[in-house]
Amino acid sequence: MATARPIRSMDPYAEQFWAFTQKKELRLQKCSACGKFRWPPGPTCDKCLSDEAEWAPIAGRGKVLSWTTFRRKYFEEYPAPHTVIVLELDEGPLFVSYPVDIDVGSLRESMVLTLRWTDGQDRFGEYNLPVFGPPSV
Amino acid sequence: MAVRFDRERLGSLKDTVAIVGVGETDYGADYRGAGGQAAKKGEARYDHYTLASQALKRALDDAGLAKDDIDGLCTGPTLSGERACELWGLNPRWSGSGDAAQCIIEAAMAINCGLCTTVALVYGNAQRSMNTAYGGARVTGGGITSYFYYAPWGLTSQGALYALFFQRHKLLYGTTEEQLGAIAVAFRKHACMNPNAVMQKPLTIDDYMNAPYVAEPLRLFDYCLINDGGVAIIVRRADMAKDLKQKPIMVSGFGWSEENVDATQLRPRLKDFYHTAHRDVAAQVYPMAGVTPRDIDVFATYDSFSVHLLASLEGFGFCKEGEGGAFVQNGRIEIGGELPCNTSGGMLSESYMQSWNHQPELVRQLRGGLGARQVQGAEVAQYVHDVAGKCKSIIYTKGS
């Protein structure tokens, strides 16, 4: 049994994003006309309104912008304390995730973290959740 | 934005509509109930319409107007326009919906177009009675995707998004949690001078620092209240506002700008602190009213979280970017200080009316006679609205 997590927001574009995670691939839509990455996924490029896009692989490297630690339980699946981070991916988009293999006290502004995978499931099925940790581990 | 706003047309709307009446429910008494204790969340005592109706009647009484004088209606987000009109026996020539600042701007537009002359803006929210959730599994977002999209990673609640904002501010500028605490302390001090405020117990900076974190680095007192209440505001064409019960308070300036590109990614929140929207609104509202930040006598900001004040002070030019933490120290934002902010206690300590309770307070401050809570010589008041980068501002004056 994969780890139960709060429910994903699902639409036809999100379905494709999460389908790639089953193969442990982190892919985001990249506009075929102007090259802008977008996240969350959707039908058009916000820069040029093109509806042509490819699911481009993401290197899985980002710099820490900010974090917060929940001291109260908001979800049954995430007892307190639970820390969430926001990264700026090398490809441009900001990406929300949570840190693994690192203490909150060791997080630093602009620290580089890299992609890991952990399992997840909700009523839409099983998937893998992209999380981030120090490159050396 | 490639398309510029028209400063001349906007300027011509200065002082064309006035606030002629305001009404609010008994926030403190309703919160404490007959037994003097706070009602538990989910113990239904009120519904949205009960509170809204009470506020509307009070606003009409305050203005000395009858309901048949109303020909336009704006409702807050919890109310259905149809049901509200049916309940109050209104067939308006124009109606709108939104937050308080949005409704004031839209009412000004509708009145200036000639669609109507007298608009009632009405809000009611029984959020404590109904145990409304602003975080966790029951959150739907109300049109703001970042409020629910990251649930699989455990990110939820507007408070956590403002915690990310403040953490970024700390990292970039060295702002401290103790500096932030001055905001909650000041607003509580104001609430203690306001008999209608929910919170009546003084708060020291030690009380603030000793309170538990909710989403670190934000603590309990950085968060707004969850209480029941209603607010109504009567906006009327200025030339019809002169001989009523109250001295009219003019809507002298307004502005509107939204920063939505990459909003779900939190880019405008964390990379810009929403300052692009703030600067755009500042460029509209100050020239329209013919004032600068230095002329503002009373200031109020949307404050679901204390952090909002840092953002708006920096974004509207009351201090430099990154200096908000230092600015709010030493009583500067308290009544008697250089820039009294959220003088009713705001949403942190008076009532969480989602922008609606700030307007009656600014109107009252300009009318005068508030006793200890009165900002002496108040002539120009400003409200700044910023919910996830949807920014608006209103400047009120006594007119000429």
C-alpha cells in the first residue's frame, strides 16, 4: 500500500503530470512556440497563448526560496510538525514540495536541493510524489 | 501592463460619490454570547442573512434613509444577490458583488454612469456559527488555486502562504519575529479602545512571543479572528449626500490592480511581495485624490495576517522595501503615532469581516468624535486591500 496523501486537484492536464510520476519522471509543460515552462499544467501558454506544448523533463534541481513549518495538524496525513518548501527550479518555475534528509534548521536561502521520489495515493490512484533533498545524500 | 489607465478620466471621478451611512453588528457581544463566553465553532447561532440584515438596517438608520431610497445593491461573497433583494424587498437597477473595496469602486462607477444613485453594500458572515474552514481538507479556494493545489505535499491555508511570505522577508531583509509582533500588539491596543471589538484583553510583545506558532514563523496572534458579523455601507451620489443625517465622507480616490501571472506558483507572493500591484494602485489612487502617502492621517489594510501591513507599507511607499519591520516599531502605527493603522483593531482584534469592517472605521475617524480612539485632526484616510495580489485602494476625505 502506497502512502495516503491529501487529495490531488485533478483535470486533464494534471492527469498527464501525475501519470509521468508513475515512471518517476518529473515533466512540466514547455510551450512549443516560445519555450516558456508553465506550472501548474493547463491548456495555454500564459506568455503567447499558444496551445502547443511538450511535456519536457525537468533536471530536478532547485534553489530554496522559502519554507514554513506547520505546528498544527491540518491534514490527517501530515501530523505536526510538517515542513513545506518552495524552490525555484533551474528551468524557471517555482515549485512547492517538502524537504527530505535535511533538518529544518539546516535549510538556507538559495540552498540547492535535488529531486527524490516518495510514494503516494488518493482516490484517483497511486502515484509518486516529487520531494527534494540535499544533492550529496 | 502595456495598456495604461486614464489618469484624467479617473481624476474626474474624485469626490463624485460619498459614504453617507455605515452599520455593523455587535461583534464583541455576539462573540461572547449571553453567557459572556466565546461560542464554540460550529454552534450555529446566526446565518449570513441575519447578520447582513441587521447591518443594513443600522446603516440606513445611520444615514437617515429608507430602504426605498436604495436603487443599487452590492453583496459580499457569502450572500446571493437574489435572496438578499428578496429578503429586503428590493428591485435594484444595478447590482454587484465582491470585497468591500471592489464594491465601493463598482458602486462609484455605476453611480457615475447614471445607472443608480444610492447603493447599499452589504456583507454578512456567520463563519463562527458555521465553522467555516480556511485550511485543511475542506478548503475549496474561492477562486484562488494555491489555497488547495499543494495539498498532496501538505501545504494548505492562507496562513501558511503568508508564513512563506514572511519567511522570505526574514531571509532577504533580516526582519525579525519580534518586529512583526509590534503589529498584533498595536492592533490589540486599538481594539481595547473599541467597545465593539471582539478582543478586549491587552496584548504585550511577551504575550505575542510566548504564543504558539501555527505555521512557523507566524504565531497565533498573527492570525485574524473567526467570528460572526455583518457590515453595511451606503454609497450615494455626492450632490445628493449633502443634507442627510451624517456629514458625507467623500470617496476621493481609488485604484485597482491584480498580480495574477504565476500566482499558483507563488511567484508574485514570494519574488515580488505583490509590490508591482501595490505600485500600480498607488499610481492611480494618490494622484486621483491629489494626496501623497505623507498626507495620510489614518491607514487601514486588509489584515487576515499581520504580514499584510508590512507588504502594503512597503508597496505603497510609506517606507522602503525591506524596511517595514523597522517602520512598525516604537508606536509609529499606533493611535498617537505618525501613521495610525487599523485603528478599530482590524481583523486581528476587532472582527474578521474580510475588508468590510475597515471602511466604517475610516468613515468614523473622518466624522470625528471617537474619544480616546480618535486620530486627532484626521482629514485623509486610506484603505489598502490586498488578497493574494488582488489589490485595490480607497482614499476617503471630508471633501471640500
